[in-house]
Amino acid sequence: MLLVPLYEHPADRPDEWELLIRSAGRLHSVVLNPDNGPGSAPDERFAAVAGRLRDAGVSVLGYVDTDYGRRPHADVVQDLLRHRDWYGADGAFLDQACAEPELLPHYGRLAVAARAAGARTLVLNHGVHPHPGYAALADLLVTFEGPWDAYRDAATAPPWTADHPAQRFCHLVYAVPPDAPAAQLAHERRAGVHCAVPGTGAHPWGTLPYALEAAG
């Protein structure tokens, strides 16, 4: 299954958003990120595509930056509520999540707040394998985010991951060359959810995964 973080405005990339909606049956979820979060005011175009994705049975994850635990709890909660109220988000994607055990209580409180804000699907994006305690907080852990070169040579998953089904783990890979076996590697590394895109540089998530581009 594909978790797709398409960080582009629907007015600028309407064809890509239409393809996402048509591909609903292949999607685990889509991350909605109007402005490094929900933004300062509702955006009707994002609300429209979010509604169509939900109607198609796709979980819409509101993007919230946690700045590795440095961002105040109240600010994170405000973003969660704005995603719910403005875009009807039924999930949360907490980005830049700390991986160390010291901040487990902080992220535990954020998890409770996200559930209270209506998040039926909670994703923590650590980008690396975190302390195993984080698995109790979220439905999905992003345990790799990075370029293809690093993913190709990445170390094997730590033993504790074998205690959980593959659908609890996600790998997000960018700068992926055509025909690179990213999906095969994700399967071999027991990541039941993944996304492999060609995008590079500071903004790789403005491109769709190869799996959908090929289908479009």
C-alpha cells in the first residue's frame, strides 16, 4: 500500500491530485500539507480534494511538524484541530518525530490529543527506527525517509520490529531512479506501506510515486 505525501497545491498540480483520487484503491493514506501544516486560514481547494479522497475511502492525514519534540504541545494540538475543522482530516501525520526514549511521554500526550481530535490513523515520521516504545503510540511508524542511495545500502531492521506486522511500518524514499527495486526492498524489509518518488533536492515530495505515474 502507498502512503503519498503530495506537497503541492491542487490548483498548481490538478492532474496529480486527480490521479491520486482515481488510485484510491491502492492508497493507504494521503498526507495533506497546505503550508507546512494546515496554514493560517482554510483553503477551499485542499478541502475539496480532501473530501473527495475521504469519499473514495482514503484516510487523509493532516501534516503537523513536531520539530523532534521541541515544538510546544499547544501549537501541535492547534494544527491538529485546524486540520480536522478545515479539511475534515481523519488522521494525523506527525513529522520530525523524535526517536529517543526520553520523549516518549511527550509523544504519548500528543497521541492522546491526536485521537481526541479525531485521528483514526496516527502516523509518526521518525525517518529512522525509533525506540520500540513508540510502536504503542501510533498505527504506523515511518522508519526510513531519505534518498535511494541511502535506502539501497540501509541496515536491516532491528529485531524488535519482528514483533509487529509489516503494515505497522512505512518507508519513504526519494531520488529513486526509474526501475529501481524500491517496492521490492520495502517488502523484503517488512515495510507494508511505502512511497518511492523521483523527486530530489529540498522538495522531493512534489512528485507522485512511480507506481501511480505508471498507472496514470
